Amino acid sequence: MSKEDAALIERLGGPANLARRLRFDPKKGGVQRVQNWKVRGIPASVERDNQWIAKERRALRKEVVEG
């Protein structure tokens, strides 16, 4: 899953942009937190609370399947 999550984070503009969209404070490690998700995976709670992320995941999977 982490490879898919890494691709999803990049699709969403990278760790800094995603952290901004989630309103994580960059001075409190918000960007590093998102960067860590590239290895550990995006937490289910974050995806559940931000349905637009789940929508982008579905779109990414569809693109991979269709080729």
C-alpha cells in the first residue's frame, strides 16, 4: 500500500501541498508527517475525514487499471 500512497501523495501535489490542504502546521512537523505517509501509508482516519483523498485514490486506481 505504501507505493500506492506515495503515488497518491505526489498526485495531490507532494507532501508540502497535501500538508497545507490538510491544514497541518509546517512549523510543527506537518510536512514531515505527510512525508512519513509515503512509507507508512496514509492513516485511515485521515482518509475517512477527508473524502476527497479517497476520491483521488479511486481515480488513481482506475488510471492504473485502464492503463
